[in-house]
Amino acid sequence: MGLIKSTTVAQVAEAVGQSDPLARPVVTLGVGSGRHPFLSAMLSDGVGDSDSFFVTLTDRSVLFHEVQAARSRPGKLRYDIEREQVRTRIGEVRRGFLWSTFRFRFPGDTEATWLNVRRAWRPEMDRFLAALHEDGHSA
């Protein structure tokens, strides 16, 4: 079912392999969009919807897979963005006790969207942001 984090990460790695067989996953995290994470979680009973994603930083790109609502598994690939472009799309990172957030501008959007990261995914969010930061300094 993907409710255990390690199982979910393995399922996402499998989906990444199907989306881009040459990519090697570096870090995966779960995010939900919207400005109010508590309200979104209450209204969805904690189950993912089309505004929830598994975000995977690979050695080649960043992939956004939709979360399948009933099973909390990776679904359809929604975005595949080159690593170099992702740094410029992230802004306003806020780390909180239960929820952390950052703004992300999806391709085709003029405004950034709030992406909410539950406490359980916070270490992965920090690794994700650090890896992107390192990319910026190694060029």
C-alpha cells in the first residue's frame, strides 16, 4: 500500500525507473500543494490527491509523480524538470515543527505554489534542497 515510508520510496524508485530508465534517484519526498496544510490534510483525510506529489531528485532531473488517492502510491508522471532549472523555481523555504513549506513554480505557471512537507519527510526535504544548492556551487 505504500504507507510505510521505505516501501513508498521503493515504489517511487520503480516509477522513476519506468519514467526515465537511465536516471538514478538521489532523494524522494512527499509533498502536497496549497497554502494551508492542516486544512488540506483534514479535508482529504490525509489521503493524497491530484495536488499531492512524490518529488524525486535524480542525477538527471526532478520528477513529480502524482499520488494515487486511494493507495498512496506513485501515479502518473506530471512533471520532468531538468535539475539546473529547478533551483530557480524554488523560493521561500520555511521549516516548521509539524509542516515545512517551500514555494515552487511549476512549468507553465506564472506564480509559485506552496508545497507542504510533513514532518516525516523533512530530512528528505533538507537533503533535496542541499543537493540542489551543491549543484549551484559546483558549476
